[in-house]
Amino acid sequence: MSFSSIPVLDLSLARNADTKALFLESLRSALLEVGFLYIKNTGIDYELIEQVIVQGKAFFDLPEDKKFEIQMKNVPSFLGYNKLGNETTAFKTDWREQIDLSTPHPLPQSSQPLYYNLLSPNQWPDPEYLPIFRPTFESYIRQMSTLSTTFTSLIAEALHIPATAFDRFFDPDQQHKLKIIKYPDISSLPTNQQSQQGVGPHKDSMLTSYLLQASHHRGLQAQNLSGDWIDCPPIPGTLVVAIGQGLEALTQGVCASTTHRVLSPAAGEGPRFSIPFFQGVSYDATFETVDIPSGIMEMREQILRKRGVGKRDDVEFTFTKGRWGHLGEATLTNRVKSHPDVGERWYPDILARIRKEQCKAREENEGRDESLRTIGREEKVAIDVGPLSATKEVTV
């Protein structure tokens, strides 16, 4: 059987020598079987979380001109404000409004690789309007950076490898990213665009991400290997952890990267808010793997054999070794893909190449679909064609 619910892990158990082994066993099961989990008792200050939610929601109440002062296309870093309907997943519009922030870095030097443009200062909203927004989120990013590093070390221990096994993939001043997102209910969308796609089916990149569900709304769903969508409703006091494609690749497929999506709130329910934190990896990293014990590899194989079903996944694994020299090249390309307005201004050559590849992919899919329709007419056979793949943040 594929998973039918999302496990909840108590992180406080990992801080107690008497219960740590039990926690690591539960974590290993979640990693190998689900790739999606809740954690509670995270150690993040409760008062800070409350202020993060208040300040995050307040951002979207700013006058439009104040938000556009810090719009994403102002700078080549992909940090800043993104208006409603300005991002895509698998060629479809994501109906969400957001601001992207990260751990701060100085502007890169012209002699550095182009992907170093991703390491830049943040664009902050006017402090006259939101005086404590910046210190609130700077504090939250610092605490989440510590949490993510600790959790990654626990993942390593759960896989029976050294707690420091992933350390070489991080920079000393590692960049981590954060989004503050508003998903309007469908009655707020243009009448000809009342789609349910808050954000389309995708897998997160890098290693791990941590989602703070900042309102009561449902909408987040994870897809199991039977193709079913499993609800991940908000649970007070928790963060939702998603395993990224980077971790799946580094662990030779042992840690499952799970496809997920967000459905827009129904008409009259009001907007959904969420604040995901994305643990970064060095942009200079190359595509390596860590040594996983044979016993852990066999556990993963046993899980797959026990299910006895073929893998059904609306987003295929796309960590392509050999295509990129460094992670930063893949990251930059996929940021341009998700945000073509930034690409048009700062990376026209990359955007032109992406559009050429997308045009070729559409033609191939149309040809495949026509062939399948012909087979269906001739053989009276119904054939299921999976959708196009997508990875948010970066496909590597």
C-alpha cells in the first residue's frame, strides 16, 4: 500500500537520549515511505512564529505601488515581490501572490559565475509602512537555518551515516530562501481564469523545505505512488517538511521526493497564506552522492516491492547528472523558467533557449498525443498520458 496519511514527528524526542532512537526510526520510515511529514515541538520561538504570520499577512495589505517598488524583476537575483498570476508551473499559471527573501549576501563581482547573481541583498518593504517586518523575518530565517541544519543531520543519522555527511554541500554563509505566499480564493481571480491551481504539481529542489501554514485553509496535498492526492491540513504548532529532489539524488533514491500541489481556496473562503522556508545547497556543488549502507538501500527496495504497484507520479524525477557543471547553473535556468519576466530583463539568452526547448517539448507531446488518439481509435483502448513535469526553485 502507498501512504494514505502524513506522519507527525515530535522533534523533542530527538533532543532526549532516551527517545532519540525511537525518533530516528520514525524519521527513517517517513523518509523511505512518504517523503512528506509534519514536525512539532520544533524549538522555534512561538512568539516569533505568531509575529511572522502577522507581518506576512500585513505585507499583502500594502498599497500596490509600495509592493511594486520591490518587484522581483527589478533585480537579477529573483528576490522580491511577484504579483498575482506571474509564475508558472508546467506551462500553467500559478494563482498566488508572493515575496521571496533569503539569507543576506553582498552583490556579486562581475568576475564570478553568472549564477552568483542569485546571492544578493534582499528587497525589503518600506519600513515606514512595516517597521518590524525586516527584523522579524531576519530572525525567523536565522532560526530556521539552524533548524534545517539540525534536521539534516538527523536525516543522516536515520540513514545510518555520519551526522556530518551532508555538511560538504553547504557554504559557510549558506543561502537559504523563504517565500511569503497569498493564495486568493477563486472568486477573487479573473472571471476567465478561475482555476484551482494555486501552485501546480511539483517537487521541491535542494534538500529539505519547511512550510508554515499560516491560515486555517486546506489546500496542500501530497501525491502517493498510487497517484492519489492526500490532504495535508494545517495542524497548529507544526511545520510541514518536504524532501527535495536534491536529497533524493544525494541518497541514491533512498529518500523519497514527493510531488505536491496547492489548490486555491473555494469561493467565499478568503485567502490562504503560507510561509515556506527552503534549505539551500552551495551553488558551486557538483552532482555527487553519499554512501548509503546496503541495509538501508535494501529497506527502500523492500518498501517498493511490498507496494506491488507501478509508480504513478505527476512529476517525474528530473535530477539529470551530466547536464550541468554546477548546481547554480541548473538553479538559475529554472528560476528563469518560472519567472520569464525576470528572464526577459536580465537573462534573455537563457530565456530564449528555454522557450526553444519548451516549443520542442510541446511539439513532441502533441505528436505523442495524436499517436495515442490514433491507437485509441483503432484498438478501442483507453490510454492514460501523464502531465508535464515541474520542479519549483530548481530542477537539477
